[in-house]
Amino acid sequence: MHCYCHCTSCQRHSGDYIRASLIWNNASSDSGEGEDPSFGEELQVLEGKELLSRKHCIFPEKESNRYFCSRCGTPCLVTVGKYVTASPVIFPDVDFKPTLHLYCSHSKKNLVGVMKDGLPKYADIPAEFGGSGELVE
């Protein structure tokens, strides 16, 4: 899924009010306890897995594990419950086409009200990802 995330965790991690994200729902749950994270069958780190550093975060919506490059600091992947998110920037061949907005209830400066992109805006996340499925606007 291609989306825009407005959650507090993404805001703090990216330094912006909105973060472009790719999301996989069928990923393995990553407890964050091991040094060798699992990102599921559809998403595998092919090179540089040893360079991933992890920061365990606890924010109002959920606990997450944020993985970044230990050399340059680039944010790479985030595990939250049973799904994984990633910045489309680390996948240069992906044609990013967002289909919805997530965690709009966390949006700052009433950004949701001024965004007229025609995409559905969820208070949290769609029901199929474990959220309420409630739309805002």
C-alpha cells in the first residue's frame, strides 16, 4: 500500500507533518528483541542488513521499531505490530502513488482539512490493518 502517514511517531522520526510510506501487512511480527529482524516474506533486505541499527519507540498509537542506516542515518524500515513501513525513497524503482492518508487524527495545523487530493483520510488505519477504519473530514 502507498500512503501518507500523519502519526506522531512518523512526525518525530521524519521531522515533518506528513510522511510518504509504503506498507506491507503480511510481515512477520518483529519484537525488537533480536539483532536479526524479520520483515516477512514479501520484504527482504538483500544487502547491508548488518548496517541496520534499531531504535525502539513508544508513542500513543503503538510501539514501533525504527531501523536506520548506521553509517549515514537514513531511515529505512519501521515495524509496527504485524506490518512494516518504509520510505519510498529507498526504493528508487517504485512509482509512488499514494491511495490514502493514515492517522489523520494526529494531523497538525489542520493539514487534513486543506488537503484536497481526493484520497480517503483515516482517523487511524484501515480495518484490514487492525484499525477502526473510521474516515475523517
